[in-house]
Amino acid sequence: MPERTRPVGIGGKAGTVALVGRPNAGKSSLLNRLLGEKLAIVSDKPQTTRHRIVGILTEARGQIVFHDTPGLHRPLHKLNQQMVQAARDAMNDCDVVCLLVDLAEPFGAGDKFVLDLLSRVEAPKVLALNKADLMKKPAILPRIANYAQADFAEIVPVSARDGEGCTALLEIFFRLLPAGGPLYDRELLTIHPDRFLAAETIREKVLGLTSEELPFSTAVKIDRWEEVGDLVRIYASILVERSGQKKIVIGKQGQMIKTIGSAARFDLEAQLGRRVYLDLHVREQPGWREQPQLLAEMARELHSLEVRELPGDAGDEPKERGDD
Ligand SMILES: Nc1nc2c(ncn2[C@@H]2O[C@H](COP(=O)(O)OP(=O)(O)OP(=O)(O)O)[C@@H](O)[C@H]2O)c(=O)[nH]1
Ligand SMILES: [Mg+2]
């Protein structure tokens, strides 16, 4: 689909970069900025990202496979344990690890915990000091002192919001990545299926339009997906834990669910490049954050069977390169 494709590039470097950090640091915003596309959902509430989100950047210098991760926090539910595990796995299996910190937040025990985790990571590490747009330049320097003991290959102030420092950050990633051919098809922006991305888009609207405990206790499940000509019919459930939360999501005379629905439909039509009929249903599912079966079902939505990694040396084939 045109919205998900990238210009074809000839690779020199290729590998994976994990974007890790505390909740709300701006990891997903940075992913979108570096890709130049809105792939991951973003909100001002912590714990927005719940899975490892893969975004692929292919250009003349090579291919970077970014792994956006859930924020590292103290997990109180099974869902949160899985989120933190996903971030820790990415830290340990990517070629480069980029720690994002929010310059607007004071250094605290959570940051210390993340640094301890990182100290056991062997891959080259980069520190990205995000939200530099909110700080005056002289205020940034003292913040670096907190990280002096850690072995970062590079430290860069960036702003995922206005793009500051992002060109430098990309240069650093390409320099640190191993030489090699692309890991994935060069035209791919992500490996996640439309169904998963659509559920995320709906969840983003719920997060953006509701407050307090709701964002944490909400999930979105696609129940049915039908494609008829250029129309996609999407039937989705918004799961909540309690009847009070259901009332909030539905709103007075259904106003809230209507607003969520039209905001989501607007984005989905752009995302899918097709007309969308969206049917939203709010469902009470007490304790869903502790239910292994439901969590496993949601995790399965993350991957499509059709996308496969290229064999190790595929990018080195002269035929592949000659295609460009
Ligand atoms: N001013 C400013 N705000 C930013 C910047 N980057 C992200 N934000 C805001 O910070 C909030 C969190 O952004 P996300 O990208 O969702 O953060 P995250 O690290 O992915 O959060 P989790 O998925 O919850 O771990 C949002 O309100 C963003 O708009 C930035 O560079 N400057
Ligand atoms: Mg995120």
C-alpha cells in the first residue's frame, strides 16, 4: 500500500536499533519522526506502547530496523510484565540500543533502574536526550552528568517534536550498525498487519479523549474485518474493566464513542487508503490485564504470517541490488 512503502535504497549497513526508556520519554514519537511516517501511536499518558513495534527505514546508506518498545516501569499486572519483558528482550537482542530520556523530567530512581539494566547490555549504546525543544541549551549540559558513569558511545540532544538532532542521531546509528544487506524487503515500512495497526489507532483515540485510569484499563480488539471493493468494514470492541468505565467511553447520549469513532475513522481511511466503515462496541471484561489467554490472543495480532525476514545474505545478491 503506498502509505506504507519507502523509496528503494542500496544498503551498506543494516541492523536493529532498540528505542528504550521510561514511559512517556517520546520513544514512539521519535520512531515516527525518524521514519517520516506515523506508525506508532503516541499519547501524553504513560504506558501507551504495549508491544515491540517494528519500523523499517531503508535508504541509500542501508536499512535500520527500529524496535520501539513499551516504557520500562514497575509492572503491577501480567500485561505490564509482558510489556517490560518486551522492552528488555529488545535491549538484549538489538544491534544498537538507544536510551531515550525526557529532559523535562528530573533524574530519579526509575532512571537509575534503567541504567542498571543497560549496564548489562553488550551492544553499543546511544543516549538521546529528548524534548530538547522544552529546554534552554545551557540547562541540558548538567543533565548529562547523571549518565557520566554509563558507557554511551554517543550522547545527543534531540527533539522528536521538531526534529532537532535527528539527522545526527541517524548518522550515529548507521555508523554503529554492522555492514550487510537489508533484513527486510526494502519497500516495507513495518511488519505489523493492518488489523493490529487499526486496533492501535482506535486505542490512540481512546487514550487521547479520556483521562485518569481509563487509558491503563482499555484495550481494543478487532472482532471482524471485511473488505468489499474499496470499503473496509471494521468491527472492533473497546475492552474496559468496569461498568463505570464503560459509561465514560460511551459518554452522555453516546457522544464520546461517536467522537472516538469519527477520529479513528478519519485516521484509518488515510492509513489504509480506503473508505472505512467502523463499528465500535464497548465491552466489560473485568481483569483482562491478568488473563493470559486474552493477552496471548492480542499478542498474536502483532504479527502477520505473510512477512518474512530475508535470508541473511539476500541483500548482497547482485541481482537484488541491480533491481534498484
Ligand atoms: N515537547 C516535546 N514533547 C514530546 C517530544 N517527544 C514526545 N513528546 C510528547 O511526549 C508524550 C509521550 O510521547 P510518546 O512518543 O507516546 O512517548 P513513549 O516514550 O513512546 O511513551 P510510552 O509508549 O508510554 O512508553 C506525547 O505527549 C508526545 O507528544 C519532544 O521532543 N518534545
Ligand atoms: Mg510509546
